[in-house]
Amino acid sequence: MRFDGIEKTGEDSGFITVDIVARRLHVSRRTIYEWVSQRRIPFYKIGGTLVRFRPDEIEIWTKEKSRPIKEFGAKKLLESEVL
């Protein structure tokens, strides 16, 4: 059973599919499968074939992997320079 993209399986909390992770991360399904094969992203194999993800683990993973945007040569203008 699915609810907002999360599969409910018995007492389990919930898993999301490759499609959902790909959409959330703005990458292709192929990229997600490559990351799985390289073990770069946290995942679970259900029944030995189905690849699934826990939403909370993906959120933590994305925060750990994100880098702050640096200001390259940004110059702060004084109000008098703008007017």
C-alpha cells in the first residue's frame, strides 16, 4: 500500500521508491541505481531485488552531502552607490 509515495509494509515505518528519490533529488533513476551499486546512498533491498529507501535516511544523507554555496568575488555595495 502507498500513501504519499511511502510504502507501508506491516509494522515497518515506510520506504520510498527509486522514482521518488530521483524526483526529490532532481536526478535520473539511472543515477540513483548507479549510486546504489556504488553504495553511495543508503538503501535497502527487499526480497533480494526491490531497492527501497527510508525518507529520513535520505534527508540526512542529502544534508551531509550538500555544500554551502560560496560567494566568489561578491562585492557588497553601499546604499549610496546604488542610489
